Amino acid sequence: MQRHVSHQPNVPGKGIIASYGRRFWGLVVAIGVAAGLGAAALTLLLDFVEDKSWSYRTGSFLSAVTRDGPARHVLVLVAAGVLAGVAALLIRRVPGSGAGEISDGLWLGGGRVAFWRSQARGVLSIVIVGMGASLGREAAPQLTGAAVASRLSEWAKLPAWQRQLLVACGAGAGMAAIYNVPLGGALFAVEVLLGTLTLPVVVPAVAVSAIATAVAWIVVPAQPTYHITTYAVSAPAVVWAVIIGPLAGILAVGWVRTIAIVNRIKPHRWGRVAAPIVVFAALGALSIAFPQLLGNGKDVVQRVLSNHIGIAVIAALLVLKPLATAACLGTGAPGGLFTPTLTLGVLFGALLGHGWSAIWPGAAPGSYAIIGGAAVLAASMQGPLAAVVLMLELTHHADALMVPVLLAVAEATIVARLFGAPSIYSARLNVEDEQCDVVGPLQPEVPEAAWEAPEPEEPTTSP
């Protein structure tokens, strides 16, 4: 085997090398196209389900569900619960959900993601989110991209570590395509799912995400997800970011541990049918008073960032929205956590920001929400770079807040690490902690001697 050595620090000389073959790059293009088409198809399905469930065609999803009467809230959510429960019997349950499911394949399955089961769970995820489940929509395209990458890599007989790399790239590309965040999706793949930013890993991830995002433009608008004004940096925002960072980290720790708990107590046997019906019915009833609980939280974030929501509602949603998401996830229903986590951070930042404005006026309320959202997202994902870039791409107008955002993100991530909290994705791995020291998503299945001569072992001496 040819040995590739580099004196450039971001090009490692063993394990992962930059000299990929033509077959590898052909798969990069194919996976990008497939992830983009999958995201486009799933977006159309989401639009169809939202239309049939809530008569949602234009405007915001929140406005559509607010127009409907109490009976429809309960009936639609009960139907979603029945669908999720019946599907749980038809589709064998796999650990995790969405990116958690992908993490399981990367860490414990050698980069293998079941193709048809993943597609079925992805479609189910999009359908129940369209019907109002308090879960993220990104799980479906992530599963599609990862499953396609896994199948094509096995067909091409790539080494295990290349298969794992492409599976992560496919998942990031699915996220990039459905949210129009090409760089954020690439960073999600390499920083959050793979935990490395070396050049041989970054280049394929960027290429796959860019291709997927461009292909998805046939359906997904090439525009920011959240429309906000440009916020200027100010002294109150900078000082507040320093204060809020550790608090955001503590909130993220609690959120991640909640996700880990509900993942462990998922129902079994017939409880997998009954639990979604009961929880979704309760969510439908609660949404009569708080329609903001329905869906992934996109419209809540938009209204908070544009300062179109009251402080009392923000305080209520800060408690109810994460509980609704955790309850939905605890039933075993598939779905993502990206937007619900962002929603939690935005609500947290907005609420504390309003209080800070009373002490030190001078910054727009939306700026505090952006800082809080980025900090909680970074600590929860354990991906500070990905969180910052995602916030920039989702808004297109947050770059002026870079200094306070980075301060809060750094502090929140450090605090989460001090408490030993995993990410919201690895928290759903069904593996003991001691096993995590000997497995990893990019450990090549080739002898160390194939890359370089092993170092001689140190002699042991008796005490």
C-alpha cells in the first residue's frame, strides 16, 4: 500500500489520506445529487402534508394552525399519533432518530445505514412533522443522504473509513439542502458527526453539500430561512454575551441529558403504539392554547427574532416547547432536534435579553435571541464552528454580531464539556461510556503497519 506523508498539519500522513480515487469522487457527485433530490422530494411531501392537515399554502405555518378550531388540533395530532404508532410496528425500531440514528451507524455500525428502513423512517418523520409533531424536519433528508452514501459505498467496495466519511457527508448534505446552508451542512458533517476538520475530510464534505444544495434549489428557495434586519454590535450585547454564555451551557447540559433520558425510556411492544397516540393527543390539546408548540419551531424563531412575540408567551414556550419535543421523541417517533434546539436557545436568549435591556438599554431584542440561539445550539451539538456558520447562513444578517456570538458560543461549549455532557446526537447512542474510548467514526480497518512502522513497545518492569 502506498504511504502518503505530509508535513502540512491539516493533511494527516496516516489514516485518512487526500489521494482519493476517481471512484470516490464519482460517489461524491452521486451522493450530492441524490441528497439534493431527496431533500427536494421531502420538501414537496412536507408541503403536501401541511396543506392537507392545516390548509397551509401561503404565509406561515403558525398562522395556518392558529386559524383552525380546537377539534382539528386534537384530531390531526391523534391521527399523527396513530400513524407513528402503527409505523413503529411495521418498521423495526432502531436506536436514535435522525442524526442520532446516523451517529449510531457511524460509531457502532462501521458506517452502514439500513437503506429502506431509513427511507421509511424519513418519510414518516416528514409526515408527522407536517401534521404538527414538535420535532425537526432535517432528520428525513439526513437519513436519505446517509443511506444513499452507505449503499453506494458498499457497492463500490470502499474501505470502511471512506464509507464512514461519505455517510457523514451525505447526512450533512441532506441538512444543507433542506435548509439552504451548504457550508453549515458540511461543517455539521465533519465537526459534529466526525469530529475532525482536516483537509482530506473537509473537501469531500464541502463538495457534497454544495452539490446537494444546488440540486435542491429546484424546490427549496435559495434564500435565508429567517428574515431579519441587520443588527449592529453594541456594548450591552458584548457584555451580555459574556454573562449568558455559561448559562446557555448549563441549559444545554440539561437539554442533552433530557434527550438521553427519553431515549432510554422509549416504550416497547404495544406501548410503541399507545405512547404516540397519548402524547400526540395531549400535544394537540395543549396546542389549542399554545399553537406555537406545533411543528419544528421555525415560526417561533422567526417571530422572536423579529420581536413579534410577547414576553409572557416567550416564558411559557421556554418551558413547554422543549417538553413537547422531548415527549414526542420519547414515544419513539422519528424526527430531528436541530430546529427545536435552536428554538430553545432563541427563546432563552430573548427572555434574558429583555431583562438585560431593562438594566442596560441599547441593543435590539433580536440580537440577544441570536446570541442565545447560537450558544445553546453550539453547546448542545458540541459543534461551535458549525453552530456559528449555521446561524449566519440561516439569517444572512448576523455577521455584525460575530464577536458576542463567538464569546457566548465558546463559553457555553466549555461549560457543557466541564459537565461532561455529550452532544444531542451522541447522547442517543446505546453504548456504554467505556466502549466509546475504543470506537470512532474514522478509524480505518487496516493494520497500523500499512501506514508506518509501529513504534517499539516500552519494556515493562515489575514493581
